[in-house]
Amino acid sequence: MKRLILLLGLLACFRVGEAQQRWKINGEGGVTWNVAEGDEHRDHIEMAGRQVAVVLRYGVRKDGSFELNKSMIWPMLRTIPNDTHASLMRRFDWNPLDVVTVNGWPVTERVRSVTLNGTMEVVSDISSGGGGLSLRRTYFPSPEAPSLIEIYEFTNTGKSEIRLELPDTEIALSTPEEKGVDGSYFIRMETLSPLKAVKLLPGENCSFSASVSAYKSSQKPRELNAAVELAERKRLVEEWTGNLVLESPDETLNRMFAFSKIRACESIYATKGGPMHGPGGEAYYAAMWANDQAEYINPYFPFVGYEYGNASALNTFRHFARYMNDEWKPIPSSIIAEGDDSFGVAGDRGDGAMIAYGAARYALARGSREEAEELWPLIEWCLEFCRRRLNEGGVVASDSDELENRFPSGDANLCTSSLYYDALLSAAYLADELGKEASVGRNYRKRASELERNIDAYFASEVEGFDTYAYYKGNDILRSWICIPLTVGIEKRAKGTIEALFSPRLWTDNGLLTQAGSDTFWDRSTLYALRGVFMAGEVERAMTFLRRYSSTRLLGEHVPYAVEAWPEGGQRHLSAESGLYGRVFTEGLFGVRPTGFRSFTLTPRLPREWERMSLRKVRAFGSDFDIEVVRESSGRIRVTVKSADGSPILNKSVKDGDTIKCRLS
């Protein structure tokens, strides 16, 4: 019966995967929706710069016209009360095209295409005024200024002259003084370098730009040059996508992987408390969390090679370290309000395990002895905190988990203990690298070994007919987070766990349900599961579901990034989830596990139908190198690690699933 259920689930997935996709991969590094006549669709996407975030709610109406609502967030313009959600936010329908005329007539358009690639570009045909005219809109956040930039470019595609009247507009708003931490803020919507009236001959073009910005009353507005801003945004996108490059036979995976780095890297804000990576979603800015930042994204930043990302990771741990204490009170779940405050909505969520896990993995992958020495006291403290929280079963007790009581988690949950287990192993490697007494690393490894046995004894259970884990004592309903042991190398119950994860009880068109029988899904558990299944060696099964997930998120109805959850948040593009997508490949498919400042293990899992795969320009361990995996005629695989200049570091022929030790020079 279980086999029949699994087969039906797989067939359902194949049917969904064959459904027509709205978006297509283009040849310029982006994805494009070519709008057919009468095609009506709406979506939303979040983008960010260092001082601003924007959620663009856009769509094409049935008559072909474009609609757009701009939800603006200014994280450093703090409102009262100065809590987690206290960023200045406003929604605007302001459209500079409303006052543009074409031969004396208002703009009437039919959208031809929408393209996403770190910007949103909309191409339309303009039918008003009796001439042939095309319009290209481009929207993106300023990399440095607190501004959304908009560029409007017209091209005369007809055979006669066209007269355009363009806006010269400035609109100013002031927020209530009593509502702002720094008093009243002012918001400006303005056109930049307007041309006013223009005559276009056939083949000629012209453009104007606009911006939406906000400032403190003490700040002087920046002089914005839209062309310069666009060039810098594109440079950043090229930097993010140009490092840690996935090369595989599947272009959907390659493009989704590249896009995930955009969303993961852009959402870092220049706060008074230093660079802070924020989830986003019109809710979470100028703040940091023990799960989203410390656990999910920070271990990934060294691989991407984005220095501002590494700086934000180190800053995260520095802020959490401020809350170490001699009374062994829990570290707060989040640091909010640019570092001025902290918050914990559900008590101890296992935050100490999250922080130790992320900090130790980050320190190893970063490859900086200086940073590792700084982080060591925090790692030690968090590990000792977890040890002091061990219950009678030898697993870590906590008040809740990262879902903060949305679903039951008991007095001790599988996720917290699994993260603590991995943190102990990473800390042992780190202790060896830092030259600590041999007993330090030996003790951590011993504790990890004991914890592995305790996890199995305490959580192992038959749940809904599957030999897997009860997420907490007494749990008799399948939960998505049973995948966690797989991601830290605990595979004793891998077979039953994987069957449960991919059964119709948990897997849906949008990935894993948080709890069987509910309608709630969170991408974070789906991405953890895919990583863990690859690590456990179930490559073909994991690849089937990874392809389908990636196609849905990149080319389906809500694109182009991993999302937070549903129904909560309406599938917001929270940024750390995109980091988790990248880790499906670095840790899952390629099996990279940091073991030192200049060393790691590799357990590559080459899918059966692929002949090769590569990760280019890996920037971790203080280096720049490539990993290549090629299938040999014998059926073995050849694994090569090369330095940036092409010099070989490692060249081995191994069986699929073998683990290889690699030390960089």
C-alpha cells in the first residue's frame, strides 16, 4: 500500500511538471513572460537596496494594460513603537505615465512582455495618438539611496513623427511627527531630468525617469541619475550571479540557482548597528533572527563571495554575542530596531542551537582565523547553554521551535537537537583549527556521538506507518521537519523518513506541508528536505522533486524566488529561503562539508541522466576554486577541484556516494 501511495504521488508530480509554464528562460540571464492577447495575470516581487525595499504588485489586465502598486519600505526610517515591524511603509499607485500624452492623447497600451533579472522590465505597444510607439519601463531599487528608480523609454516604431508631452513632477509628503522615532519623515515622488515636450522621428527614442524616495528631515535628498543607478544595480546583479555558478544540463536549475543569489544577497540594510540581512516581506527589516540569518543564510555567504554578505553575517553573530550571560538565560530570538532592542515571541525556540550551528559553519567556511577567534566564545556559550538544557532523554529541551507555536513542538523537538548535534561536530573541527587543547574537540565529538544515540532513542517512532521520527514526544502526525536529521548526516532512519516526506500525506504541488492534513506549507522545510535527501543518496527521487519545485517557483504563477509560506504571508519572497535553495546544491548535490579554514569534504551526487556538473568560482575557505564532477565510461565519477588559475588541487576517480577529503593549498 505504501508503494502504491508513493507511485501515485510521483505520477501526480509528473502531471503538474508537464503543465504549461507562464514564464520562459531568456538568453540574457532572466525570465520573460510573453503576454498573449487577453492574457490576464497578477503577481508580486520584492527587491531591495541598502536603504530601501519595495514589493511591486504588478499585473496585466484583460485589455492588455499594465497595473502596478508600489509598496515602499524604508527600514532605517523607524516608526513608533520602534518594534520588529517599525519600518516606514507606504503603498503608492502613483504612475508618471498618467500625464504623458501621445499626439495629444493619453497613453493606451498593450503589454508585450515582462522580464525579471534583478530589475523588472515591461515592454508595451502604445496605440494612442495614431502613431507607432513602443514603451520600455524598468523598475529597480537604488543600490545605495532610499529610492525606487523608474525609467521610461519610448521608441517611434512607426512611419511618421510623434509628439510626446512628458511630465515635470514633484510631489512631497510629510509623515506625522509624533509617529517617527526621528520625527517627521518626508517622501518625494518626482521625475528626474524631464524632457517635457519631444518630437520623435521614425526610429528615434527618448526617455525620462522617476523616483520614489524618503528621508529624515535632517537629511539632504540625493541627486539621482537613473542611468548611473541602473548601471550599478546591474553590476551588483552580475557580481552576485557571477560567483558560485552552477553549471548543469538543466537550465531551469541553473537559472533558479542564479536568481536565488540575487534575492539572498540584495536584502542587506545599512543600519546604524551595521549591515543587517533582513528577511523582508513588508515585515522584517533592520533586524536579525537566530533562524533566518544565523542558521539559514550566514553559513552560505562565504560560498557566494559577497563581502557585504560576509560582513552582515559577522555582524549578526556580534549582536547575538551581546546577550551571553552568566545566568544562562536564553539568547533572544531576534535583534531588532537596528540593534537597539531584542525580541522573543515564543520563549527559547532552540535559538542557542541555531546560533552555534550557523556560527561554527560560517567560521569554518569563511576561512578567517581572526573572525573564528572572535566567534569562538559565542559558539562555546551556545553549546554549553544547550548542554544545560538536556532533558532526561539526553536531548535539548526548548519552549518552542522556529515556527513559534504555530504548530505543536512539545518540550523538546527534533530540529533543536539535530542542529545542536551538527554544531558540536563543527565546533570540534573549529577547535582543532584554532589550536585548542585536544580534549576540547574530543569532548565535543563524544557529546555528538551520545546525542546521536539519544536522538534516535527519544524521537524514533512509527508515524502514520512510516519508520521515521516523532517531531516531539507524543507526536503521531507526520511533520515536514523530520527531514532535519538527514541534513546533519544522521541517516539511520533515512529510508522511512524519505518515504514519508515524499508521500501524498506531506508532499504537495508547493512542496512539503508543515503537518500532514493541514494546508500550510513553508519553503524552508521543503528546501531542508531536498538537501537532506540528496545527502542521504536518494539522488533520483530528490532530483524529480527539485526540478518540479524549481520550475514552479521560477516559471510558474508566482516567480522567480523561493517563498516563505502559505497561507501565512501570501508567499512573500523572504530572502533567507533563497539562501536555503543554494544550499540544496552546495551541501546536497555536491556534498560540501566544511572541516577547516582551508579544508572540506566532498560527497558529490551526480544524477543518473547527467554526464557532468560543476560549481564555478566557489569563494569559500579564503579561496576561489571550481568543483567539477564528470561521469567516466567505467561508471565511476571523476571529481576535480581547480584553483582560479586552473591549477589542479584534487583529481580523483571515485564511486558515486564516496566522500573525498580536500585541502586547499
